[in-house]
Amino acid sequence: MAKRKGKGARSEGDRNLEELRRKAVEIVKRLEKVYPNPKLELEFENPFQLLVMAILAAQESDKVVNKVSKEFFKKYKKPEDIANASLEELEKDIKSINFYRRKAKLIKECCQKLIELYKGEIPKDIESLTKLPGVGRKTANMVIGGAFGLPAIIVDRHVHRVVERISLSKQKNPDKMEKELMEIVPKELWTKFSLLLLNHGKSICKAKKPECEKCVIKDLCGYYKKSCG
Ligand code: SF4
């Protein structure tokens, strides 16, 4: 009896997962028509720059980070340049960024560790990247997906918001949401899915006033059904 119950529950779970998978694929299909070239807003030239910029972008707008980075990377071209610079100098060079003191320390420690562990080469896997100071899963996935073009689920605040609204996952914790999305979204679509949702979250599915009437996935959206449907 108990065995039959367990079997039934499992197949219901499988059906739900299948449904969510189909929904995720459909969302990618529709959003890629709207955003044919989805990308991060951070303007980087190589994985090293994106790694540093992603640390600087915590609680700061990408626009400010882009502006500061233009000058910053003329001076700091490789991890050794940051690792060997004094903290005072780094602080001065990123002073217009929120929490610049803490971030100067983090990027210096990150580059020192990068040299110590990986000879200054940016690793391409999450376990190695998250060993670096200041690098959590979101930053690591940004580098893996955004700079290397490898499969990565990037859960930043925009992706988190859109995923919640379209009811693909209810997880509040971004790392747990990432794990759920890894199950739902086919691996070959991980990066594209993340970048599409990120672009959609910035331009249409905004935090305060989402422009639902313009949205091409509104018929698939739980938030829309509840608030406007
Ligand atoms: S319908 Fe509205 S809330 Fe739903 S994804 Fe589109 S913009 Fe966001």
C-alpha cells in the first residue's frame, strides 16, 4: 500500500517537473525573439575583468561599475597588477563605487589567491572560482556563463524576481533557486535562459512596475494571472 502511494507521488513530481521544463523551454523560445543577443550589462573584455567587475558590482549599479572600470583597467591589466597594488591606491581608483574600501580589499585578496592557486588563470568551474575571496555562486556563474559561454545558471536579483513571478521556483535563497533551476532548465539552455531573464527583468519585468501588457510571456506568468488576469 505504502509502496503504491510512494510510486504515485513520484510520478506526480515527475509530471510537474516535465511541465516546468516545457514551460522553461517555451519561455526561452519567446524571449529570444525579443532579446536576440542577450548579455550582461557589465562591459568587460576578458574573464579577468568580468571577475573583478562582478565583485565591484555588488550593491552598485552596472552603469557606475562600467564607468569606473574603463579607467581602472587601463592601469590594472592583469591579476598581478591588482595583487601588488597598495590598498590605498586601489581605494582611490574605485572611490566612486559603493563600499569601495571593502571592495578594494576583496579584489586584492581575490587576485592574490588567484595567483597562488591558479597562477593567475581564471578557472572555468564553480568549485575553483568559489574558493576565491569575494566570489560566491552568482559571481562564479556570471564568469562561467558570461565570459566563457559555458552552461551556468546566474541568479542575480533580476533573474530571481522574474523566476518567482513566472512561478518556476519559489525559493527565496538564490543558491537554492539555482539548484532548482538546474533541474528544470535543460543544461544547454542554462546561460541563455539566465541572460534572457536578466534582460527581461531589466527592461520589462521591473521590480516596481512590471510592464505586463507588453510582456510576451504573460500567459505563462503566475504574477500576471493573480494581479491582472
Ligand atoms: S507578465 Fe508581468 S510579472 Fe509576468 S513576467 Fe511579464 S512583466 Fe513580469
